[in-house]
Amino acid sequence: MIIENDISDSNYKTDTDFGTPLTCQVDAYSSMTDLGFCYLRSNDFTLSMSQQHDLNMIQKHFDSLANDPYDQNSGRYRQHSKYIFLPCYKLLVPHASETTSYYKQDIGFNDEVISQARAFQPVPDDILSNNLIRSMVLHDFENSPLRQHPSTLPMEVGIHFIRMEAKVDSPSISVPNRLHKDGEPCTWIHLINRVGVCGGENIITDNTKTNVLCRQIMHDTLDSIGLVDELVWHQVKPIHVDEQSEIGHRDVILIDFTPMLATPNTPY
């Protein structure tokens, strides 16, 4: 991750001036469309000084995440909210917090929650409006096959903060703990913090679930993985504390995109 010198406040945008995508030296779009995934390293991104400041705020924010209410002993902490994204205007508008704290996943993708609607703590407004988060969303969209849709088509964007915390003799396990699909057409995983842990290998396969396309542990801040749901399956292995620690954690931001397509009424 390269940091540029920037002493201006010009990177701070309003809702009507979304700004520019996170600067990346790698053509992630080609990998996403050809292979169904991409892996980006921290040093593939270049941050301005103001973006580094925003990143520092995000890193600290993970300490405030609430325990996963559906498994208090899992070592998982979460927040979840949504935006509406209008590509033609580069406009990103947060949903009202009280209507977007629900995260649903169909039983066909995650049978460990039995199609249960799960209510998580919402992401606070100051983080939803963080300019680096917004630049990450724009980067992820422009490097996904969804950019081929008409620019007037709105996108629903999910933003999910997840901390996996491990203790001695108590690993932290992701849900679902197996190869799975998320149900959203495109999802990105961005590592934000990794402290005192080992493990957490990301595995990506093609649709046979036997041909492994990628085995990679994200170690550095902003190591990132993009996934095209219809083309790949994926999972993350449990994390354990390393030999020098009694407690450790792995923090990621998930950003997913779903086109907001109208569904015609079914005639009787």
C-alpha cells in the first residue's frame, strides 16, 4: 500500500459528489470477468494522505462492533448496512439505519442459518460517509462485471463489517464454515486489520467445487479478494491465535452488489 503526500481536503466529498475510485495498479476487471475472481495485494493500491487518515478511522472502528447475536461464543462481531448506488451519477446514498439492519441469506446458500432473517447492529453514519469506504465501493463496482449494466440501473450495495476474534483453545469460525456462494452477484472482501492470529486461508474453486483456483491468506491491510458469485465457490478457514498471543483478531469489510431490477407481477 503506497501513500501519496496530500495536504488538501479535496478528497472529502458530499453525497452528490462521490469522487473517484480507490487507485489500483492492477486490472482487476479482466480477472473478475475471465476467472470469476481476483486477488489484490495491499501494494497494488495507492492511498492519498487523507485516505490513509480515513483508513486509520476505519481500523479503530472495528473495536466498537457488537457481538454476533446469533452465536455469542463464536468470536464474531458484526455490523451491516446498505447503500443505494446510482452509477450514472456516481451517487451513493445510505439506507435509513432502522430499515437496513437485516441481512438475509437464502437456505440454498447458507443452510447454517435456515433462511433466518438476521438483524445486526447497523454501521454508523460517520463510517458510511467515510470517503475511503466510498472510494472502495466505486473501485469494486468498476472492477466487477456489473458495470456492463446500463448506468441508469440502481444497485443495492451491502456493507458488512466482520471481526473474527480467536483466543487460546478457542478458534474463530466463519459462517458458513464450508464452500458456499453468497447470493449477491458480486462480493469483495477487504482486509482491514490482522493481529495476533494465524490461519484464515481463503479458498476459491470453480463450480465443480473440486478445482481450486486460489488458496490465499490475506496478511496486509487492504489485501482484497473479488468474487463473481455465479462462477465460483469460496470459504475462509478458521483463525487461531499465534504462538505469541493469547487473543487476536481478523477484521474485514465485505462489499456486495445487487442490481435493483423490477420483477413483473405474475398474472392469475
